[in-house]
Amino acid sequence: MISVERVSKSFGVVHALNDVTFQIERGAIVGLLGPNGAGKTTMMRLLTSFLAPSSGQILINGISREAAPRRQRGRVGYLPEHNPLYGEMTVRSFLSFVASLKGIPITKKKRSIEQVADQCDIGSVMKRMIGKLSKGYQQRIGLAQALLGNPEILILDEPTAGLDPGQIIEIRRLIRSLAKTHTILLSSHILPEVRMTCERVLILNRGKLVAEGTCEDLEHRLKKTNEFVITLSGDWSLGEQFLRFVPGVLDLKLQVEEGKVRHYLVTAERESEIRNRVAKTILNAGFELLALKPSEWNLEDIFLKIITSEGEEIEKELSCFAH
């Protein structure tokens, strides 16, 4: 569906993107992440044909921007971070205006507007002034304008920015429903939202694609040790040394203590499968093992690991994965 092939973009001496390559399959929902200045907005503007790459090419369904610019633009719906709405217009008149800009025939305009209003659940506010509506409704209107013309691809830049928790849940649910019939690329600084919404993530840093894959794939590649959490109960008068002496255990951290119950984070050698040994040691010491489960990184852990001071080393480790 989307193929980005060795794309670079420069603004004078500033290199916003450097040799970026990735593919997005039809029907996927993908998160685009990166710190400020990483090149996310530039990439989105390239994908929507607002900008042209300095080198490389972008194909949508195998068609390049240069070969058929109007046809390529028609396949993409775009919701920028700063929602381009006219507060003095009614919702219906605004969507009618956008439909005209997109070249939707007058015979199909009314039906198209009704369809996106239904998809985005804004039918009840069609006669109201946009400027008097809540931020949540305004985001829905922004999504509706992106959907006009039934584009195959949706590019959403910070679609939940400025929304309250309830509105975020509503927009997230709407995006998931749209993923059934559209290919979606979204950018967000709310990383838990990305993990809950997206099947895969692309991480840009300093204009380069430094990581690509599912959160589980990235966690596996970044982790140099085996981590798991244990919960056990018993008499701690003799201490916890029996756990530290299990062969393969590198570190043991007490996370929570609740009377006789303790929760530990156990760090072991990466290739060492020692959970059975740890379990036997606990039982042989007369303790009750209440839980033993793998420790999962959240997306914030993965993201910070990649873009912080360890980034250069990690970029080398992930380079074959990103390309």
C-alpha cells in the first residue's frame, strides 16, 4: 500500500530526513514516533504530497507522486496536528466546502457528507457553528474531512492532542473502527495510546528510521537480560539470600512488601531459562510461590531506550531490523 524507498528531505543545510525506507501493508494501523525534530511531520507532509522528497521515492499502490500527483493525493486523507477548521462555519457547510475542494461530484456530495458524518458520529451537530463545539467534536469533524472522498489511506498527526480522557477513548475507538476499511498511519506523543491502537511502530530519531516492528519485537531485540516478576509469601527472618544464590540470577530488586508477601523483579542472563530453578528454590526454602511472570516493557521504556544516550549503540543493533 505505502512504500517509502530511501527518502531524504533537506531544507537548505538542515537534513530533516535521511535515507528512510519502510513499507506499510494494506489495512494496517501503524504508529509514527519520535522526539521533537525527528522528522515525523516532514514525513507526513511527504506522504500527503504537500512536500516532495529531495531524493528517493514514495509509492502508493505502486504509483509515484511524480507519475500521478492528483491520483496519489486522492488516495490519502490527512488530519494535521493543528486541525484546519473554520470556526465561523457550520459543520455541514464546512464539509461541503471540503468536498468541493476534493472534487467530489455534486451528485455524490450529499451522500458523501452523510456517510462521513455517520462514521464520525457528528450527525447531531451538523447545523451548529464549529467554533462553539467541544474539542472532541472538532477532532471528529477533522477526521470527517479527512474521510471525504473515501481515501484508502489516513494520515493522522496527533489525533487526540488536547482531548480529555473520555474524548481520547472515543477518538481511539473511532480510529480502530476506521482501520477496518482504511490503512492508517498516526503520530502521537501519548505512547500508551499508540501501543493500544497500533499494530506496529516506526521510530524516527534525528531524521533516520532507527526502529520498526511490534512492541514485542523491539522489546526482545533491546533487552540484554531476562526479566521476570515473582510474588512469594513466607517467613523472612533469614532474609532473601536464598534467591540471590540461584545460578544465573544477576540481580534481585524488591518492588513491594506487604507483610509476609513480597514482589521481586528478577534479572537473569539473557539466554538462561532459570524460572524453574527459581521456583524450586522458593519451594525448597519453605515459601509459597504466588506468581511468576515475565516482565514486559511499556512503549515508553522502548522509546526512551532508543532516543537517549544509548541511542547510537541501539541504532547499530536495530539497523538490520529497520531496513
